[in-house]
Amino acid sequence: MQSREQTDAPATDATLLPDRLDADSEWIRGDGVDLHVVTAGDPADPPVLLLHGFPDFWYGWREQIPALVDAGYRVVAPDQRGYNLSETPRPVSAYRIERLVADAAAVIEWTDRESLQVVGHDWGAIVAWSLALRRPELVERLGVINVPHPTVFEETLRSSPRQLLRSWYAVAMQLPRLPEWALARDDCALLARTMSSTARPSAFSGAELRRYRAAWQAPGTVRGMVNWYRAAARHGVDTPRDRVQQPTLVVWGRQDEALLPEMAEASVEHCADGRLERFPAASHWVHLEESAAVSELLLDHLAAAPTTE
């Protein structure tokens, strides 16, 4: 499969970096795929890996990037495989958690650092949890936003009808072809409505949603996003260990429509050094709705880590 180079296609809202972000686009080789990575900050500064979720792309970190750079960090924010400008392999098996973790490990190796501080939201948080559990030597400190520890999520799905009901959309994603058709039709209107309806009105402006819609319409992207869910159902997201040894910050918007808030507390119990910060009025998109407060929490958490050369 050919990678999607920016020079091969006309510029769109999704391919152009916002003027207010002093950032660069890079292309690196992940685990058998080409990944588009946005970087910002001085290359000599300690890097932080930011992993987006569904149906996001690197742009989901638009509020955290300047805050981290101003505080003296270099931000490394990839489009994960299947999203925006990164490669979109067709097989469902290409989206197994092992491959997603291997992509993150490849990005860390590309920075020429032995380990990084890692922050993830939604599916990016699942990758971040799994990276810390599968490749603990690569993660200095961990930050997760509105996704539970993998073991907690699995146990809750088995024991809680309420959570199973909230996860109905993940079941719908298993259908052949229909999810791609529904999500892509009418200029990805359903995806845009879903993001807007699950967040505060201030979370996504019209201009920001236009940028998202441009990203979703990149070739193969809707299929790639759906395949993350199919791969999880078919291959699981099991980890070799349950206890996270790295200092971990869990940030949680309690108005998340898809995830029960009690999973946040249970997730911290799986951490040797865990801290939970709740936002009672925020949704799944807490890092956009309460951007200044979330950025401050992340900076406080990351500042305690030693600099790795």
C-alpha cells in the first residue's frame, strides 16, 4: 500500500497545520506502515508522546501542544495507523493491539530517546496503557484520559449490563461494510454529529469540525478507524501483566456517555503509583472542554520525571 504523502495531494484543512501552532510534519516508518507525525518544540527538549483516539487525529491535542511546548517539552503527536495522513492497511489483523503498540514504540525509537513520557486519550489511552504494560522500559510516566485500564474494562464489560449497553456502538462496528457506509455518507455527517453531541457545545467549532471532516475523508480512513474496533473484538487487547509500575495520572470527565465513571477509580487501583483527577461536569472530551486545567495537570505530572538523554 502506498503511503499518503502531503506532496501527492492538494492541501486540505486536515493537511495544513494551524497557523497558531509552530509545528512540523514528519514521516516515519512504524510497524510496517508509514506514519505521519506532527512535532512541535525544540528537538533538544524532553519529548512527550501524545496518542489520539477515535475518531480523532493528531489535531485532537491542539490545546495541549502549545502548553507543553511553552513549558519546555517537545511534542510528538502521530496520526495513528488508519487515521488522517498515516497509512491505512486493509486487513483487520493489521489493527491488533500488538501492531498499535509497535507503532508507538517505533515513534519512541525515532526520537533517539530510550524512553518517553506518554499521554493518550480514548483509543490512544488504550495504546498508552498497553505500551506501559507490554514495553515498560519505553515509558517514563503515563497519562491517560477517559479510558480505563484494559483489565478493568474487560471485567466491567463482563459484569455490568450498564456498561455493555453503553458499548453498543462497538458491537455495531463489527458489521461488514455498513459502519463504513454510515460513517462516510453525507460528508461524514454522522461522525461530526457524534462528536458534537457527546461534548459541550464549546468543544468543537464549525471550523474545527470542517478540519475533522477533511481528515475523515482521506482514502481508507473510515475503514481504518472501524477496523480498530473489529480487531479488538477478534483479537482482544490482553496485556502480559496487569499492574502499571510507572507513575500514572488518570484524568476523567464524569459525563462520558460511553464509559462508566467507576472504572476510573478501579483503574488507579491497578497502578503502583496512581493519581485520579475527576471533572464532574466534563465529558469524554475533557481535554478540550477543560483544556487549561487538563494541561496544567499534565504538566504537573510530567514535571516530576527525570530528563532522559
